[in-house]
Amino acid sequence: MGPFAQLSPDIATDSAGELSDSLSSTAQETLRETFEYARIPTSPLEWLLLTLVVIGITLFVIFAYRRDCAESPGWLAVILVGLRLAALVGLLLVWLQPQARIERRIQEDSVAAIIVDTSLSMGMQDDPENPTYAPTRSEEIQEVLAKSPLVQQLRNRHDVIVATFGQDIHEVVRWKRDTGETSQPASSTEAEEGDTLPLELTPETMDWQATLDPKAPETRIGQALRQLISEHRQDRLVGAILFSDGQHNAGVGLAPAIRLAKEHEVKVHTVGVGSMRTPINLRVADLIAPSRAYPEDDFESSVFVVGQGLGQERVAVELYSQPADNIGVEPKLEGSRETVLQQDGEPVEVSFQLKAEGPGRRTLTAKVRPVQGDYNPRDDQMQADVEIVERRTRVLLFAGGPTREYRFLRNQLFRDKEFEVDVLLQTAQVGIAQEADHILDVFPNSATEMAEYDCVVAFDPEWDGPGITPAQIDLLEQWVAEQSGGLLVVAGPVYTEEWVNDTRMAKVRSLYPIQFSRHHALLDASRFENREPSPILLTQEGMEADFLWLEDNAVESRDAWHDFDGVFGFYGVREPKPAATVYARYQETENLPEDEQPIYFAGQFYGSGRVFYIGSGEMWRLRSLAVAYFERYYTKLLRHLSEGRLLRGSRRGVLLVERERYLLGQTVVVRAQLNDSQLRPLEVPSVPLEVVLPDGTLFPQVTLVPDQGDRPGMYTGQFVVREEGEYRLNLNVPEAGDEGLLSRRLQVRISDQERERPQLDRVRLQSLAEETGGTYVEGAAKAPELVELLPSRARIRYQKDRPEPLWDSPWIMGTICGLLCLEWLLRRCFKLA
């Protein structure tokens, strides 16, 4: 390189491709090709030296050829000098290393976010006196986003992100800054791979009603803001416009989100939607009745009533009953009581004593007499079904050893007149006495024997041990899948590890709702000897599952699980199966996110039956809180698992759902095991399901189709519940007449968290805006005023690609060699030295 320094580009990258990959998703670029020299003087001294060298070489060449061509024609000397100087100029260019380079002008636009609360409270109307014409909070926002200049004015300055949040934040659409040249298509982060997006997705063509559908059971403002800022910290996020009623009721608080917003200079402008007036509402919060009763037995039903904005007003509560399968029968008034409401949101219990009549399913309906100004009269009643049965629920306890869990449950079921319990203890000696209705030495050997049971509880059994054979395992699997049997499996420290990777146990593993770890993970799988207990963390599905409630309602049950110290061990598994539901996790360490903690409770449908998994046999520790908790836990769980068997009133099939209670906006998965007239699995392309809405109208047709991954005769379908109240599911099995009518009832309610404080929290939204440097406005229509407070923070930078050498090519070297060869030939022709 000599005395000259090599020129370094301002910003160098390995390749143009890598440069493009490194660009922010908000950047726009234009290209320009430039020409430069890699070696070029950088100081006056270097320029002087280069000039002197060039002049010296030129003078030397002229002097040398004048001397050589003294006796030759003058034109020859000129040609030879020209050829030699041209070759030297070529060498000088090679030394200077000319190169071409692509220069990129990159404009990084700032980003503005519009985030909209889609929790259930956003579906409220704030003008109960004019419900026909008053829009909901969500509809007010939809009107602004679709018809006001808000989005377009933001797009004139920024890239615009629209996101919704409730429990989680979901980025719905992203528009590039409108440059006024060509309209750029929007991108949707919710589109699946391979989906075709509209070429011109605009605020006017967006389906805002579907996008902003208020269905989330919680409002997590802090979590939504933290996630938004964290995910877009590289995108020059300038600020966010938050539409909400401010009722933050779950997840992390606002303080961490405010700190993060300050750190990244993100201003949060808040738009308050809703009324600060406490709405008047009287509702039936819950109706508690036993799922089963026996003829002529007395049983108690409790109605929980909650008032809001009514003070200590006296209200009337009524309880009716009618046959579940004959809705046209006039309901019978079972009783009427008056009670005095307590403070807002506090439930008041009203009890009724009833007598079970003949066998069959009866529907209880609890009602409160409406009050003036009630903003939601649809929650004035609630229903529950009671199955009056003549036979007890038969349970088989199958245990690898006499664990505490096994002994406590065996004794409980033996004393409970609702259950009949048989036991098979693999380690027991023949003839040993146990508290049970029947003591078995071997597992049931025939379908007839198996059909005697409604539920099987397996406590860490030795599946390939004494008392059970592969043929009996096949029998168990068929009983669960085809006869709607319930199976409860409990992992343990003795036998579970011995069979989980045994190839002969594939059918047993297929029954479990979880995937077991591979061979190399077995050393870490079994953890049953921890020195301290760890809590059981109920998932959202677990908290909503009434068969896991330790108390009469979800809130008190959640508190009871929170007070439980927990268990000392678990059996580690890899993951839940695709169709399984995780109900609880074991808190192995506080450093892991909750959804990465080990699975402790999980369940799934297997054919027409249910299977539930427990990570260790330690639920007896609930007795340290209250003996009733342990008994209630197993009673409800066994009822849930055996429900399919008790619902098989028709030989033509059974209609199943995961549970009888759902929150507004949730998806109901329906399964049906159907038989034809010969009692063989039904084989038709589809089966229509009639869904009767709370107001008596019909839901758009739901079609059940064959479950390709399951057994013949199994049909599945789903729908989303959009209204509060009671739903009826009716399915007519093809060519079955009256015998083929299958029916289920669902109760849909709004989350208590969204119902307790539905009014606008102005103070919270004002505080959030002020602490992040933003502004608060009230009313969705005022949102466009915030655009001027979000100035552009776009920047322009220049990026140079790796240079492409122009000197390092065959034609340059060929030209230089050609000039020198031509010079040599002329000298030879004229006999010059």
C-alpha cells in the first residue's frame, strides 16, 4: 500500500443481504451507486509525493524515447511514448484501486401505537335508559377508528400499529407511513403463514367489530404496555394512544410499565371511555346445587345474589324447577325468599331446601325480581341441573401400593353413600381386609365387568405388574374411549419411571394427557423428595373449572388454593398433548414464567371419556387446611370424570362439553360419540348441532364433523359464546327418532373481575398519562386531538455496502499487457533496442 492509507467506508457490512436483514421494520431505503478509489492521498504531502512521482516517470519516459528514436521518424517516438505512458496510467489506476459502491439512504420512520382495551367491561352500554340506541364502549372506539381522521393523521407522520389487549396484547395490523405516493398494503401479525392479506387494508375496510370484540375476562394494562414497549424498542416507538375504561384488575401493576416508558421516552396518551357513575345492577352471581341426588332425599340449593349501586335494598329471590328434557312444562315454584343486599359486590347467600323426586334430570332456575335502572337484566337468573339417580357412582381404585392418598380416598368413598368403591391393591396379600365394597385380586376381565364402573382411579400403578395384563389394558382403553369412562391417573415415585419408556406400554401412554420425557431425561423427571413444599399454581383454565373449586365460588376457591402450602414433589413431563388442557403447574422455581413451570394437573377427552392427570399423590395435604377441602376436591373431580357414563341415557350416543360454565367470549368445544341403528359407530359426513341462545333464538348452525384423529363415531365442533345466560345444545342423531335426542345445558357469565368495577377509572388513566409525559382525554371522539402531541422522530442515515473492485478484472490487465506488447512489436519492427 506504500505511504498512503486505505480508505475506510463510514459503515461497513459483510454484504448487501446482511444489511437488509439488519434494517428496522420501520425503515425505508433508496439506493445510489457511487465511484471511489481505495488508495488516494489523504494529506498535502502525500499529494505532492504522488505528483512528483508521476511527473518524474513521465519525464523519464519522454527522455528515454527521444534518445532511442533520434534516428527514427518523429511520429514513431510519439506513438511509443504514448503507448508506454498509457500502460503506466493503467498501472497507476490498478494501484489506486477504483471501486463501485452502493450507498443506501435509509429513512427510519417513527412508530405510533393505538392500543384498545377488549375486556368484557368494554361491551357495556353507559346509557341504560336508552339501551336500544346507546352504543357500547367498544362501539364508540370502532366509530372513531373507522370514520375519524385519527389513523390517517397518524399515518402522515408515523408507521401505525393497532393492538388489542385484555389478558394479553395482540398486534392486529401495522400500516406503513403514508408517503402520498403509492398506498402500501398493511401487514397483519395475526395472519397465518400462507394467508392472503388484502392489498388495500385501510381503516375503512378493517372489520373493526370483529377486531375489537370485547371478550377478554381480565384487563392487564401494565402487562400490555410493557410487552408493547419491549417488542418495539428498536422501532423508534414515539408513543401510544390507549383506549380503556382504566379498570386494571390483573397482572403486574402499572409502575414497571411507567418506568420502561420513561426509559425509552415513550409517551402514553390515554383516552377514557365509559362513565364514572356506578351502574345499577342486581344479579344472580351463582347457583349451587348438587350435581346428583337420590330419590326422596332432601338436598340444599344456595343462590348467591350480588347488588351494585343499590345500597342495602331488600330484594326477592325465587327458585323454580322443571324437567330438563321438557322445557315446555310450566316451572314449579320451589320457594321464595327475601334478603337484604350488602355493600357493592358482596354476595349474599339465600338457601332453599328441596326434595328429590323421581329419577331424571331436573333444571333449577334461580331468579331475582328486576329493579329499576338495571343496566344488565340478562344476569337476573341462573340455572343448574341436578341429576336424580337411583344408583350410586361406582369407582375402582387401582393402586401400586397403599399410599396415604389411596387410603384417605378409599375411606372417604366407602363412607359416602353417593359412591360405591371397589379396590385393587397390587401389593396386598390375598384375603387382606380393606374398607371397600369389593376387594379385587385382578383387574376386570370383560367388557361387562368393566361396564360396572363409572370411574377408575390409578395411583402410581404397575401397569405391567400383578393383577393386570395387556388384554385388560386394551379393555380399559376401549371402556374410556367408547363407553365414556372416567380415568384419574396419579404419578408416583415407585412405578411410573419403570413403564413410561417401555414400548409395550404405548397404549397406556396414549391415555395420559401429557407427553413423557425421553430416556435421557429420566434422571431429572422424578422429583419427589424436596425439603420444602411448593405451591400449586392454577392456570386460568384451572381457576374457571368448577370441578376444582374448594369453595362454593371461584373467588373464595382461588383464595383457598393460594393458602395451600403445596406439595413436595412431582413427576416431570415434557409437555401437554395438543388437545389437552393444563389446569395447574408446580412452582419449581420463582425464576421461571408460570407457563414454563412443570405440569401438575392436566386433562383431556379420550374418545368419549375423560382422563385427568395429577403429578403426585399428595392432595391429602389439603387436609392441613380443612378435611372438607380434600373430600370436596375428590368428590367434584370424580363426578366430573364419571359424568360421561351417567349421561349415556340414550344408546345412540352421548353429547359432551368440557364444563357447564363458561365466560363470555370463550370457545365451547363440543364432542359427540354417536351410534347408528345397529349400535355401531355412526359414519356420516357431518351432524348439525342446534344451539339455543339465552333469548330463545338459534345460533347460526354449528356443524359437528368426524374427528380424524380419534375413533369412528366421534364428532367434534365448536362455537364462541357471545351472550350471557343459559345456552341449550340439542343434537338429533340421524334416523334415531325420539331416542336420538341428545341435550346439554351451558351457563355463560361475565368474569367477576370485569363486573365488580365497570365504571371509568379517570384517576388511574390520568396518572398513567402524566407520569409518562402524555395527555389524558375523556371520550373516544376526542382521540384525534392527541395526534399533534406525537411528533415524528424519523431519522435519515446512510449505509454503504461492501465495495465492488473495478481494477481487479481481466480486461484491465489485458489492456495493459496489450499496450506493452504493441510497443515491443513496434520497437522490433524499427530495430530499436
